[in-house]
Amino acid sequence: MKRQMRLFALIAFALILGSCSRQVTRVATDQAIDLSGRWNDTDSRLTAQALTEQVLNQRWLEDFERTHGRKPVVVVGLVYNKSHEHIDTDTYIKDIERSFINSGKVRLVQAGAKRDELRAERQDQNTYASPSTAAQWARELGADFIMQGDISSIVDSYKREKVVYYQVNEELTNLETNEVVWMGEKKIKKAIRN
């Protein structure tokens, strides 16, 4: 009897130990993996690509270049998370900025805290660096347009099924006139069954 109990305990221990193991596999960063049904890196990347493609293929860009004879300067402002879940909008903003830079169609300037950090460094240089190498004040490139947006969501659920709908809205505004020159949207819908 004791022998059977020990064998049973050993088998139970082995099963418990085996069920606690976890396997981690490295995958390509552009591979779409959706485990939870919530907003994820694929949604961020694809939305940024779609909206950047939309904004860069509209008439405002051609009109500006014809009128001013140069590429417009854009700053990417805040993107507000109005959805039902936590979304790190900083990664989405970086995806937008990367798409703008990689397009070569606009010039991009820093916004917010990064701009403040640059100004603090410039102040530090003007205090401590050699005058011949210090970055000069009043040489910043002013933005012509600001891109701002929001991420909203609607959740519909019944028993063990759920549909999550995301709508990302972006708009481009002329900083001098406050004229909205472009508005775009990207919609994502996910059906989740448990």
C-alpha cells in the first residue's frame, strides 16, 4: 500500500510539474498574434500605416508644396485613448512618426516632453559648452501642421461571445490658421469567442 501511495504521489508531482512548464518562442515582430482580442502591436502598426498613407495621399500636401515650394513640417501631437482598455498611445504615435519620416514627403519635428528636453540641452550647452559648438537659440524648425487624434471603442457582448470595435480618428490642422486640412479614420472589429 505504501508503495502504491509513493508511486501515486510521484506521478501526481510529475503531472503538476509538467503542467507548470511554459514554452517561449521568438517570432517575427511583424507577425500578427492576437491572444486576448485587445488592442495590440499589430493594430497599432497597421492603423498607423493606413492613416499615414491616407494623409500623405490627399490634396493638402500638393497644395502646400505648390504654394510654399517646400515640404510641410509636421508635429505629431497627442492621441487620446477614449477606449474601454489601457492603450499605450506612445507606441502608436511612434508608428505614425516613423511612417512620416520613412515616406520622405514631410519633415517631422519633436513634440511635447522631447522638445522640452531638447530645449533644456540647448540651455545647458549655452551655459557650459564652447560658444563655437553650442547649439543656437531661435533656430528651431516651426511646424506648419499638427496631427492629433483619438482611439475609441465599443464592446458588445453576450454570454461567451464578444465583439470589440475600435475607431481611430486622426486630423491634420494648419497651425497658423487652425484650418483642418485632412481627417481620416481606421476601423478594426474583432470577434472573440470563449
